[in-house]
Amino acid sequence: MQGFGYNQGYAAPGAIQAPKPLDQLPRLARDTTAENPWPVSVVSQKYHDAVERWPASWVEGQIVEINMRRSTSGYITLRDNTQDISMSVMGFRNFVAMAREFRQGDRVVVHGKPEVWVKATRLSFVADDIRRVGAGDLKAQIDELRKRLKGEGLFDAENKIELPEFPRCIGLICAPQARAEGDVITNVNLRWPAVDFVVEHVHVQGAQCPPEVVQAIRKLDDDPRVDVIIVARGGGSFEDLIGFSDESVVRATAACRKPIVSAIGHEDDWTLIDLAADLRASTPTDAAKKVVPDVREQWQLITNAWQRMNLRMDALVGNEQRLIEGYANRPSLTNPSTMLEPHQRLVDDAVQRMRYGLTRIVDDASMSVEKLHASLTAMSPQATLNRGYAVVQTADGHVLDNAADARAGERLAITLHHGTLLAETIGQAGNSETGNSEAPAGDTGE
């Protein structure tokens, strides 16, 4: 077994080698070899020992992340003011109490000492003091700009434009070869494949960001094909996203005639373009979901509407059929004469009442006529004639009631109960002698 070099620090495959005593390890890094290396624990400990000798210092930077939720410990990520370099800072109770008043974007100086956590060989800066640098930090400037633009009405709700329900073309502003571009296009195509894209690539951080974003917004706003615009960028630090809080970008967004959606950073990230945009999405993926409908949901809506329409039509037709059947089964249609019966009864009653009325009127009139006839008959000259009297009239029809008025040879008409006699006077009769007139030859009496 000695031939395999176990005493020299080698182990067979799968075997566990006992650690060497510290006095057998190389003292300096230059003395290590492939056959006699330092264990990870030794390297980590040497890092710790080296950093432990570093003095405490003051460090200046900008807070890009801060977590002071726990009272016993807190964490800050400091970013260099000019370069893209960050450092982790941690502190304990006293430091947490001082750091609670600070927010993302604040420029600060931190006092502390570097330290290496041996178990993870991780370097961090353990701070015991934190102070604000100056009064014009970026966050304060942005907040002042926000108040001024809000006073001008750039963020008012009445200025917001409603997004089209079914856009045909989407304008996308993002960085070239950015993940945000793929997220938006992929999710839009999954939800609503019938959409075209016009993509404008811009810088999404640094000094070139604001003018390029403004130019892209204006270009897409003038493009007649574009229905809605999305400004998208992935997550980043406060300073990375500062370009989207630039005044020119905010004004261009507010002045855009087409609806514009901001999808900058993650859900917790906020920039001033979010306030000026017509809709704010928490992420680029969320923007894709808000800009276009889901084709499956639309199909489901159509299917549900179709089913409701069929049910409604079936119900209407069924109701009409039942109504027609009810009409068809009514006695008025099965035996139409029944419709005339009440009217016939009404007519019959009216005719009967009319007959009774007319009969009563005729009877009353007949009785009146009979009474008048009886009175007339009683007072009529004919009644006198019927009793044996006669009426003598001259030729001119004058009734002769005095014999002295008659002239000799005058023709007279004598009306009897039955018929009329024609006579001629020959004289007047005395008290003892009476002359009877005789009709001349050829005359006839009636």
C-alpha cells in the first residue's frame, strides 16, 4: 500500500483521506504544489486573517438596495458614484437604528471594517456608522422633479389614453438583444399571435438613454402602423433606471398621442415614466399580458356567448311555440262560433227589447187612436145622421139650417145615414102643409 503514495498525501479513488496536520502544510502560498495544496478552509482562514489586519475606513457611495426589516441586522448594497462597482455592507443593532431613515438612491458615507465570513469565504463590509452626503442626492432631485411635473398636470388621470382592445401592431422600445424584448414578443405571440412589432433599440442606461428613448417614442408615435407603445427594460439598480426619470423622457411620454405602457425594472422599481405613461406594468412580461388579450380567453368568451345565445333562442322559440299551442287549443279557435255567442245573445236581447218597446209604443198609440176615434165619432155629424137626421146643403156646399134661406127652385143635397139625395125646392111648407122635394128625372141619389 505504501507504493501508492498514501504517506505522500494521495488517496485511492473513493477513499477518504485524513487531513494533514497544520505543521505539515506549506506555510506560504508560493510553497503549495499540486501534490501538497492548501485545503479550502486554510485559504479561507488566511483570507480572514489578512482582511482582519486591514484598518477601519469611511466608504462613500449610493444606496441601490437596502433591507432594514430586522432590528438585529441589516444589509445595504453601495454603488460607486461614477463606476459600475458595488459592495455589500452589513451592520447590527446600532447601525440598523441609524440606517432606517435612509432610502434607495441616497448618497451616504459608511464607516466600518472589512470582514471575511470563513464558511463561505465571502467578503463584506461590517459598518457601525452611516451618514448622508450633501443635500442634493438623486432621489431628492427626482422627487422635486416629480412634484413640479405633477403640478403641470402631466400625471393627471384625465390625460391617460385607453389601450386598444385588439391591437394590430405594437411599438417596442428596448435595449438591443435584451431579455425584455424576448419576454414581450414571446408572451404577446403566445397570447395573441396576430400582432406585428416595430422594435426600436436604444440605450437603457447612461447618458445616451434619455435622448434615444425620446427619439424612439416620437418615431413610433408618428408611425401609422403602431397602435400602442411599450417601453421595456429589465431590472437594475436605482442608478441604472435613472434615465427613465429624466424630464425629457417624462415629457415625451406625456405628449405621446398613442397609448404608451411603461415596463421598467421589476415590480418594486419605480421611475417617473411610470407616472406619465398611460399604463404601468410591473415587468415586461406583465406588459405583454396587459397590452393584448388572451386568444384562449377570447375563444372561451365567444363560446360562452354562443351558448348563451343558443339557449336564449331556444327559450324564445319554446315560449312562442307554447303560446301558439295555447292559442290553437283555445275554444275560440277549435269552435269559432263560440266567439259569436256572446255577441249573438247581445243582439237577440237587443232585438227582443226593441220588439217589446215597439209593441208597447204601438199599443199605446192604438189606444190613443181608439180613444180619439171614439171621441171623434161621438162628435161627428155622421153620428147624428145615424140617429135618423139629415143634413141639407145648398149647391155651394153651405149647410142649410133655416128654411127661410132656401129659394124656390134651388137645388139641394140631402145627406142621410146612408147616401145623399138631390132635391129641388118648390116652396116653403106652412104649419099644416108640408112639401116634399123629389129629384128631377135623370138624377140618382146616393
